[in-house]
Amino acid sequence: MSSGESFYGGIPVFRGFTSLMDPALYAPLPDDWSVGVADIVDSTKAIAAQRYKAVNMAGAAVIAAVTNALEGREFPFVFGGDGASFAVAPGDLESAREALAATAIWVREDLDLTMRVALVPVGAIRAQGFDVRVARFGPSANLSYAMFSGGGLAFADAAMKRGEFAVPEAPAGTQPDLSGLSCRFEVMPASRGLILSVLVMPARGADPHAFRKVIEDIIHLVDRSPDGARPVPSQGPPLKWPPQGLDYEARTKRGGPLFARRASVLAYTLFVYLIMRFDLNVGGFVPKAYRRQVVENSDFRKYDDGLRMILDCTQQLERALSDRLAAAAREGIVRYGLHQQDAAMMTCFTPSALRSDHVHFIDGARGGYASAATALKAMTV
């Protein structure tokens, strides 16, 4: 298998999330690939200021910018709430570097946040005793997205936070191509009691087999319970006009003064709202099919050297998960963070509404993964 696009495209897609920890599903990245990582500096402060949507928009912007820079070529990526991680072949490295640099300055200028970005060679990761292995999970027949194991992403993230492998910001005024990035849907209130953000990482020196067992237990607890599910309503998330994310979407557009971009987005989102509200088939776009795909394509659980989930669940299921994780933490197997809130939110990347492979990133609407990560960092294990 070559180290180009054919490597990732050649990995078989697995469908059952309960198989997540099966090592046979993961293929090692070629040595000449690179891992990209990005996160928001002081995201805890931004969350405290209730800037949840801005933080999520910044994380999703990384994926949109790199995807567009690679002209839609498939590459593995994962959304982390206040950041993102991905991997690229050597032929795509410079395009990814430019996209990261442009996104970092856009986040500073348009979202008033600071984003760290880095590109770490896979060879450098393996030289430190870690690996980067990737699998492809298909939440539906429409698309697949990446899962990572081996400890390499965690190493790359820590290296980035130490200032290593940094990608400098692009010159002021540089605008990444964020076509397809939007956040038009309203927040999704919990229907079972609460929205739970779950983040589980291995403790330092933890036995890999014991860690795998804990993750499998957590997944089975959720899958076997009637009290925990995808936080996206079966009919799709609520849609209103004007959308809450109007200003953010306007800022993703290139060219012209901001007020003109706002006016353009306002007009376009009204057009979309009317189509969706009255189920009007326009050209090849079928609103009912799109809503179904939005639900099926929602990215509410993933694995990137640790388990991340956003669940709509009951207090009883939350207690069962908390008890299992607390026991594993006492045994030195995991570090974890849980965060409760009353709603979830969605940030969308839809390069084409006429295709079925649009992806919808889910996070908690009142702190989400960033708050779960704060709780995890507070652990002494």
C-alpha cells in the first residue's frame, strides 16, 4: 500500500462501535506521514465566558480548512471540541501546513481566540516509543471517519503544548477556505434528563489490556441501556431563522466587508430555512433525506487515544458510568472527565448538500469536551 491517499482509502470500514478496541481494525500510519494537531489556548476561560459556539467553530474550522486545501481527498481526522487532530500523506503536507497557518490567524482575528497548531512527523512520534494507528468507523452507510490508537496523538498534543513542531500563524488577514462550514441548527435539549460529555484516557503506565476492558465496559453500558443514546433528535435538530450561528458563518466567507457577508448569509439561510420548513424538493436536494442523514452522520462518539462521547442519558446511567470509571481510576487504569449539561450542539461541515457524506460534529452546549477535559486534568492519577 502506498503512503498516499490509497492508504487511508484502503482501510476497511467497521460498523459496530462495540468493536472499537479491536487492535485488528487499526493500521499503522506510514512513517512518512505527519500528524496535525490544534487546540484553543485557555479554552476553559472561553467556556466560562459562554463562548461554546466559538470554541467549537474553531475546532471544526481546522477540519474544513484542511479538507478544502486537499480538494476533498480523504484523510483521517477527529474533532475534539476545542480542537482537532488529523494525519496527512507527504504529498499533502504543505497544503495542510498552509491551511493550519491560515486557520490559526482566522481564529485570532475573527473569533478572538488563540489557537495552537502543530505538525508532527510520524517518524518523530515512533522515535519516542509511541505509535499512530488508524481505523475507519462508519456510523452510517453515508460516510466513515477516523479513530486513532497507539498513543501518538496524545504525544503530538503534548508536544504542541510544549511549543514543539509549531506551525506559525499566517500573515494577518489571511483567510482559509472554510466552504461548507456552518452552525445553523439550534441547540438540542436533553430528552432523557441530561447531556453527558465523557472523556476517558489511559492512566500513566496503565496496562493496555485493562484499559481496553474498561473502554469496552463503558461502551457496553451505553449500548445495552435504554437510557442513553445519540443526542440528536430522530427528526433532526431544531432549525430557526435567523440562525444562532449567523455571525460565525458570515465570518467564514471570503471577500467584502463583514456587513455584506452577513447580509448574504442572512438571505441564503432564509432560503434554506423555507426549503427545510416546508419540505420543498429543490433540484436534487430532498429535505427529508438530508435530515435523516444529519442524524445518521452525527459524530457523537469517537476514539483518539481515548474515548470521547456526548450522550443524552438519565441520571441512573450517568451514575453507572461514573461508578465504573471511578473504580478504574482507583486501580490506576484510567483518567477521566465527565461533564453534565442540559443540551448538546452541532457544528456542520457540508461540502455539498447534494451528497450524503456531510459530517456533523456534536459537543455539549454548556462546556462539552473542554469542561470534561478540565475535570480529567484535575485528577491526580
